[in-house]
Amino acid sequence: MNNLKILFSGTPDFAVESLKILIENGYNICGVITAPDKPAGRGMVMQQSAVKKYAQSKGLLILQPEKLKDTTFLLQVASLNADLHIVVAFRMMPEQLWSMPRLGTLNLHASLLPQYRGAAPINHAIMNGERTTGVTTFFLKHEIDTGDIILAEKVDIGPSETAGELHDRLKHVGAALILKTVQQIEKGNLCTTPQNSITTEIKHAPKIFKNDCLINWSDKASHIFNQIRGLSPYPGAFTILKNKNEKELTLKIYVATISESIEFLEAGKIISDNKSFLNIAASDGLISIKELQLEGKKRMTVVDFMRGFSINDYTVKK
């Protein structure tokens, strides 16, 4: 067992791998802060976070404050006397919490900082057509995602890789970087880099809203392709179909490819044999849809979808 007392904060699946690697390498996790249980699904059954489920399986102390500035909670954290606080995929944190440990609070971010600061770095990197991204560990300070960089690891993005696939790779790369960072902190041989010393045009990664997910078929095919990849599987890029009776249906698109068009087609035009393929025209080519989901239905292949749906009865809403 290592002597360092570590407090860990995280909520989703992405954070579990980092907590797991610390435990597997003998680190003393003195407490885990995660989101409160919340109702979800049709039955509104109380759901525990992925981090809580894992922490429970390891018998760790779990803290689930509604408010991070709550006095009772802060006193409880102070009593843990943590040497280091590690944050992975958690909400904004008040200074009285992140300034407590003697060695500071470090965060793992799923981009190569200072690029793609914000809530959705994986999505935005793919939506912008980046070919590389990575993970970064840095010390927390007042402004979000701006603290001094400790370590970074570069990762190539596959030409057709989705946000979900990249997420699943980065959580493992990120966990390894967390371990490497903690080992360096233990040895006391850190060399950090202030982000403001890196002179480059900054691209941001704000939270994704519904409007970001609506496909504009007048856009270039490459942009639409990247939008679909960058939002797959969640929250999902979508278009709206309507029939002659003006009935509207939302169609999410999860997997697609770009096809060349030998003729000029109006943007948003549907080209399909109603059986084996479904293409929609962009401004300079075709988006060939492979996996999709009609509202109220399950995700499926385009072939399965068209067995029970006559796409030629619909047009894309402009």
C-alpha cells in the first residue's frame, strides 16, 4: 500500500478506469466523491453513478453531496486529511474543496490542453475533423480547465471513429496518465507547464445543445459526416422527416459514410431503393446512412429499418 492518501472525485464510466488503476496499484483511496443517486428511465428508478457502483464494490468511503459548498460535507472532507485530490469527469468545484490537500487537486481532461477546454472535448474534436487529440493532467485553479499542465498523451483519431469509440479508448489512456502523474508527484520531480505559455489559437468545447445536433443538409458532406461521428452515440445527430400529411418524425443517425454524387442534387434530397440503401444529399456529395434510429424505435441498421418503413413517403424538413 502506498502512503499517499488520495481523495477521488468522478461520476461517469469514463472516471471508473482511473479509480480502478489507482486501487490496482496499491494507492490509499481515503474517499470517493460522486453525484447523488437520481431517478432515471421510464420507471424513474434511482440510479447510482458508475463510480459509486465501482467504489462500493471495493468498500470505499463514498460521499454524495447535493452541494459542494455544504459545510458538513466540507468538514467531512477536511477530516479525511487527503494528501492529493484527483478529479475525473466531475462538476465544477469550489476553491474551498480543491485547495484542501497539501499536494493540490489534479484533473484529467480528454483533450490536449489548452485546446478544447470545456464540457465536450471528445465530441468537438471529432466534429471539427481533428486527426489527433489526447488526454492531459493539470492542477486545478480558478478558471475552468486553465491550470498548469502536468503531463499529456497524444492519441490519433481514426478516420471514421465515433465519439463513443474514442471515449472508450481515451478512458484507458487517461487512466494510465493519471497513474504516471501520481507516481511523478510521489517522487517530487514534477515539471509543470503554464497553459498561457502555449501560444496557439484556442478551440473550445462547450456543452452540446439540441441545436448542435440538427443536421444542416446544405453543409458540406465532410462536415455532416464529422457531425454524425462526433455526436454518436450520444446525444446523436438528427434530421426531421415529414410526409405529405405534414406528420414529422425525428431520425437520429449514428453511423454513415460519404458517397460521391455524379449529379447535382438538391441538399436534403432522399435517394433510396426503399430496401438496401438510404442516401441524403449534402451540398457537395451524399451521406450514406448505415445505422439510425426513428423516434420511438430502437437503433438499427438501415436494411432492418426499411423493412418496416417506407422512406420514399417522406422528405427531409427544411
